Amino acid sequence: MTRQRSERTWICLSLAALVAAALAPLVLAPFYVRVGQLVLYSAALGLAWAILGGFAGYWSFGQSAFIGIGAFVGGLAEAELATAPPALQFLVGLAAGSAACAVIAALLAYPVLRLRGIYFAIAMLGVAHVFAELNNNIDIFQGSLGLTFPNIGIAGLDPHVFYYELFLVAAAATLLAAWLIRRSRFGYGLLSIREDEDTARMLGVPTEHYKAAAFVVSAVIAGVLGLIYAHSLGYITTGSVYRDDTNLNAIVYSLLGGMGTLIGPIIGAAILVVLTHVVLGDFLDFHMFATGLLLVLLVLLAPSGLVGLARKLVGRKKVRR
């Protein structure tokens, strides 16, 4: 009964936050609407990473590979329908980019997921760099020349507001998907893999299938986000989407907020994006240093993230009472 009541409370709070976020552009200046886009994009990216890294414990440093695949494959598919309505182009690009991410992730899953720990992390970083080089050097992808994306917004609506709302829909859908996975048998299987993969396998958990499924789901979401991000920019090159700082930030979002939680990546993304784009907006070269310093401080002072720290403080207050 207590658990059901807690779930209802969180659902009500989430819906209220969703409504408030949807109405936020009405009162925000254009600059902060753009910052809001980045917060929502980063939160969704952090949640997508958490499905594999937070739930199953497989930390990927190659999320940018699928962001880039989704953006470029989707963009090339849209270019084939240049005379079609922009909305139809976007839907076709979304289908093509998602399918490409799913197929490539499924092909990579068997060899890459046989590795664990730091070896898996390094392998995924290598995968991201390989795809970036292929994208840059194979003419069909036009990575060095770049791709231009049409505005798919609604007539009469500010494009910044439209893409803000589109990112909000993507973030909400990602949160819902992560929540459904987390409370399912599949989710509990991923958590058992994180705690002790060998024991989970001996207890009958299909670890290989679960890891591969989480890998594919995370990749597809990253690909969808990559295409939306490309449209919000209007023009991309390989360097726009295949970025090492994106790989690092996806991990920092979960570490900062709370590894393995749903609210953690959202909190972490909001804090880091505001810190780097608003507080440190005039010190662009300081971003990576600030991110690295924040990561070190988190490991030392709050290894369970802000959500874990808050739970500890609440638990201490209850004990004192």
C-alpha cells in the first residue's frame, strides 16, 4: 500500500512538472528557452545511457556513436524526400535513423558486451571514434561537408519553442520507457546483472539477451535524440554530433544525480547544463575542466549522487526522531 501511494505521488508530481515545463517558454527569454532545450536533450540522453549503464552496470563511453548515426542516417533519408512536406521527411528520417541504430547496436552487442568494466568502456569509446572517422571519410555520409536540415516547426510558432516542446516530448517518452523497464522483470534482471552477473546467470537470468536488449534500446533512443538535435541546429558536421564530451557528460549526469535512479540523470543534466552554459557561459575553455573537477568531487564526497545523499540525510533525520 505504501509503495502504491508513493508511486501515485511520483506520477502526480511528474505530470505537474511536465505541465510546468511545457508552459515554461511562455515566460522564458529566448536564450533560456535554448538552455531548456539542452537540459531536456541532456536529461533524455542521460536516461538513455542509464538503461544500460545505470541499470545493468555497463558504462558506455560511446553514446555519441548512435547520436551521430541517428542524425546522419536520418538526415540522408530526409534528403531523398526533398520535395515532401518537412513533417513527412522527419518521420521517414526518424524511422531510418532508429532502424540503423537498432541494427548496428544488435550487430555490436555480441562482441562488445562480452567485455566488462573498463574494457567495455574503452571498446565503446573506440567504436565512437571509428564511426566518426567513417562518417568523415566516406563520401556518402557527407560528414566533412555537413548536412542541412529543414525546419519542421509549426507555422507561426517560434522555432526555438517548437524544438523545446519536441525535446520535452522526447524526454518524457524516454522517462516513461525507463520507468516501465525499471519496474519490469527485464529491469530487475538488469539490476541483478549489475550486482553480480555470474550469479544472475546461474539463477536463470538470460543475461546475454537482457544486455543486448538494453544496449539496443539505449542506442535507438540516442539515435532519435541525435536527429532531433540535428534539426534544432539546422546544420551539422561530424564534429557536431560525434563528441567525446557528450560521452563523458552522459555518465556525469547519472553520477551527479544518482546512478541507477530515474530522477538522477534529470537532476544531473539540469545542474551541469546550467553550470556550463549559464554560470560558466563566458568561459568556454573551462567547461571540460569544470566537468572533470565535478566528477572527482562526486566520487570523493557523494559517490551515490545527490539522490543518494538526500536519502541518507532523510534517513538520519528519521533515526533521530
